[in-house]
Amino acid sequence: MFWNELRLTPINIVDGRPAHYLGLMRDVTVRKRALDHVEQNARIDLLTGALNRNAFADELTRLAGEKSAPMLVAKIDVAGFHEINSGYGYDAGDAVLRQIAERIRSVGFAIVSRTGSNEFAVVQPLGHPNNTLETINLIRSALASDFLVSGATINIRFAIGFVVGVSALDGTKLMRQADSALRRSKSSNFLDVSEFKAEDEMRSRNRIRMTREMQQALENDEFGFQYQPKIDLSTGAIAGGEALLRWRHGLFGTQLPGSFISHAEDTGLILEISRRGLRAVADFAARINQGRSRALNISINVSAIEFRHRDMPAFVDEVISASSVDPRWITLELTESKMAESSPAMIAIMTRLRSLGVGLSIDDFGTGYANLRYLEEFPITELKIDRSFIRGLGQSRSKNIIVEAIVRLSDELGFQIVAEGIETQEECARLRDLGCHFGQGFLFGKAIDPEAFAEVVAQTVAMSATRTNDDK
Ligand code: C2E
Ligand code: MG
Ligand code: MG
């Protein structure tokens, strides 16, 4: 047997009609096989041998058209895959993905696909919708035992989202619904199994609406900062301020970061928000420090996403060069809980940032990994003790001990220390006794608009000027 290509040419034309045909047959088996191979490869994920995302969509649509119902579509997310890659190396990550695909395939689903870097999907027509949980449990037990990677056994957790189509099956819709359910599983702390619910779709729609609204807000310049004073606890004078992001929403008024930052991070909009943000803060720092003998330091919060997606030192350098600010007047705050492990790359980035002259602060210290190695390895200038240690400081012996230890450590290592969230005189007095240099909190003032902050700063300058005149 061989594949052939036949070409027919009429010959001996008599009265306009051919008397014979000349046929030329060629063996094109090799070419045909090569084409099939290419076509097949375009549908297969080369790493795991499962269908790729495009082929999955095609196959699901085809199967949905053939079957009337019911049909299970499940998506499976490998939790913490990034850590496997960074902890064991990419080869180990690849090996894990291959093992996962193998185990899922062994269950015998109609369709198995790798739909994302660490995401799989399966489709199975069910005899009856009651068989759903049984089928899901087959996936769970196939994936339950430890995985063997480069000589180590690791336990991997999975999030699963699924939907069962029971009538008028629409492949695209089922895929979208399984996706929404998976998103809910991933966002729960327990990373378990979620079945699609109508609210999931609502949430997805809200997310889309929110993204659009935030893009619009960027265009309309609705993001801006308020500034909260940072106080020198030994003198009570303003030593600087922290820029806190605010969204002045046309309809819902001022929105605090808690209601939109994580969304901005998920969608990448944070990059544009903070690009404009750093410029605004640099210009503000330049403005309030004009003619001051002792400069005020303004801090700005930066997101871990920014470190992942842009060359931070180059970006900060560019912004500072375009402004008349002295880099020493700016401090970048990184939230401890969101900081990556202290990789050599991260240390190099921070060192470059420090060489520009900007300060580096670890925010919410004590809430994250509290890895003391950070303090030794990162070229930081400031630690901010999280407000959970400050609340009720007067009444808690353990909080006192912890805060005192952090203050001592910072003194030894040469960092400036700032206590966050000071609300009472008692907390303030305790902190002063414990040797904490700076403080921030509602006791001294909430974040206020730039104009108001500039005015407060100008007044304190005027006051200290009068005082020195009086002293004379
Ligand atoms: P953070 O950097 O730790 O900022 C301190 C938060 O504590 C602020 O909330 C502030 O209003 C609040 N706070 C200050 N003093 C007190 C107090 O005495 N008591 C209490 N209960 N709260 C106090 P806010 O403005 O809602 O900001 C929340 C978080 O959002 C910030 O925590 C920071 O992680 C993030 N964030 C703020 N602005 C930005 C930004 O421009 N970029 C990024 N990436 N994140 C930001
Ligand atoms: Mg902060
Ligand atoms: Mg904080």
C-alpha cells in the first residue's frame, strides 16, 4: 500500500473529445506522512503527549455535538508548580507534568489535554449525572500519591473545577464554566474541588467589568495618592510620609487599595498605575522638600508583580532622572509576605536600586516568612513592624518582647525602624521606651490629600522657624 498522487492528461483529441488519458502516478507516501506528522504535532503537547489547548477546544466541540448529555468537563490545576520549578529545576518540573499527564490518562477519559503550563483538562461522557463524584474521585485518587522527582518524593496539591453539561451541550460554554469553577477552587485556601455555579460566571463577568472600569479610570486619571505622616517618635515632628493609593471612583467615591489592588495585580494594570504613581510621588517629594533644610522622606508601596515584569532599577532611574527629586527622599516599600525568596537575582536588583540612592523598606514585617536571612542579605534601609504587633502593645508581654527584639536587631544591622498603625498614646509611649525611632498611625493622622499634607508640612516648618527665632 502506498499513498499516490494521480495526474490525468487527455490525449488524442478527436472532434473535441479525448480518445485516451495519460495517467501519471507518483508515490507521495513520504510527503503525506510528513504532513500528517506536522498536523498531529500541532494538536499534541510535545511534553506530555496530551492534546494541546487548541485541539482540546476542537475535540470538546466535536464530542459535545455528538453526545446529547450528560458530559463532565473538569479542569485541574497543579498548585505550587512554580515552587517545584524553582526548587527542583525545570527538568524536574517537566518530569512532574509528564507523570501527572500519565496518571490522568490512566483513568481512561475520552479527552485528556494540557490546557496551560500547569493546567490539565479532561472530558468524559457520563452514563448518568449521579456518576459525577465517582468520576471526580477517580481523578483525585490517581493524583493522590506522592510524585517522585530527582530522587525526592513530593506531595502535590491540585485544585479542580468542573461542570456537568446535561442538555444542549455547547463546548465553548462548558469550557468557560469549568474555568470559572476552577478559579473558585484556586482562590479557596483549601484548594479543593468546586462544581460550577451560576455565581461563578457572575464573578467572571464582574471581573471583566472591573477590568474595563479600571482601564477607564486610568484614562480618566482617577488614581491618585493620599499621604500619611511618618513621625519621629523622639521629637514628635513629621519625618516624612507614606503615599497610599486611592481610586476616586466617579460613582462609588474614594476606594481603598484593599478593594482593587489585587485585581490590578492579576490583570497587570498595576504596572501602568504604578508607572504614573512613582512619577507623581517623585514630583511630590521634590515639591515639599523645596527649601527645606532637613528633607522629608516619602515612601511608596511597590508590588511584587512589578519586580517580575519590569526592570525596576532602570524604571526607577528613568523616573527619578525625569524629576527634580533627590533619590534619597524616596523609599520603596516591599511587602514582606509577597516578596520572593532571596534569590541572587533579587539581591542584585535590590543592590542596583540602592545604588541609585533610593531607600528600601520591608513593609508589614512579621506577617510573612519573617526570614531573618532577608535582613542579612537584602540591602535594605528600613523595617516597618506590622500593626498587628503594635495593637495592644501595652497589654501584651509577648508583643513587647517581639517588638523589642526587632528594634534591637534593626539597630544592630543599621536599619531605620518604623512602627505602623499606632492608635493610642500608650502604644506610642511603649514604642518610644523600646527605642523605636519612627511611627505612623491614626494617632498622628490618617492619610490626607497631597495639598493638605503639603500645608501641614509647611506649617511645621513655619512653627519650627518661629521656635528657633524665639530661642534666639
Ligand atoms: P501598608 O503599606 O501597610 O499601608 C498601611 C495601611 O494601614 C494603610 O491602609 C493605612 O491607611 C492603614 N493605617 C495607617 N495607620 C493606621 C492605624 O493607626 N490603624 C489602622 N487600622 N490602619 C492604619 P490602605 O491605604 O488601605 O492601604 C492598604 C495596603 O494597600 C497598604 O498597606 C499597601 O500594602 C497597599 N497599597 C497602598 N498603596 C499602594 C500602592 O500605591 N501600590 C501598591 N502596590 N500597594 C499599595
Ligand atoms: Mg506600606
Ligand atoms: Mg504596612
